Amino acid sequence: MAAAKRAAPAGRHPIEIMPALTTKQISLHLQAVPNWSKRVQTIFRTFRFQGFLKSIDFVNRIARKAQEINHHPDIDIRFDKVTLTLTTHDEGGITEKDFSLARKCDDVFARFLVR
């Protein structure tokens, strides 16, 4: 089933409307991103780096990915740790968009490990 689209501000992609997932669906999706955890109506993960500048480099890469798909995480930076928290505010919960972005974040982090 294709997601419906909602108008977006000028110069931005239309916003995909996706229904919030059920508790069972969330549990299944979490198996595919085992380093992520659920808290209330969000999923989150803390990433650890070798210093502040690596943390900021990671955040900048995530920001570009998030901007491309028009879905933005809450970001908490603590020197060598970055916590990303995902939810779909328009739907009042966790959607497929959150898990898609979680996988993209994991991919970006994996590239940091092979440097």
C-alpha cells in the first residue's frame, strides 16, 4: 500500500502520510535494528565516537540524510556520544519512516567504524 502525500512548504518534497505502527509491528521492526530501543512513542539509539569532532561529523551526515527524506531526528550531543530519537509527530507515534531513518543512521555509523 502506497503512502498518501500531504502538501509541503514551497521548495520541499511532499510529506508522506504513514499511519502509526502497532506495538506488535514496532516489536517486529526493532528486531531489524537491534541497537535501537523503544521509549513511549519514540525509538532511540546512542552512538559513541572517538571525540567531539567525530560526533559532529556524524551529526552533519545524519542531518543531510534527514533533510533528503524530510524526516528529522531529535539529536542530543554529549561530547563523544550522540543520541538520536525518532518519532513521526504528524502521526503521533512511530511509523515506517522512523525505522527507515534508523537503518540509514546505522549505515552511516557503520561507515565510521571502517575508517
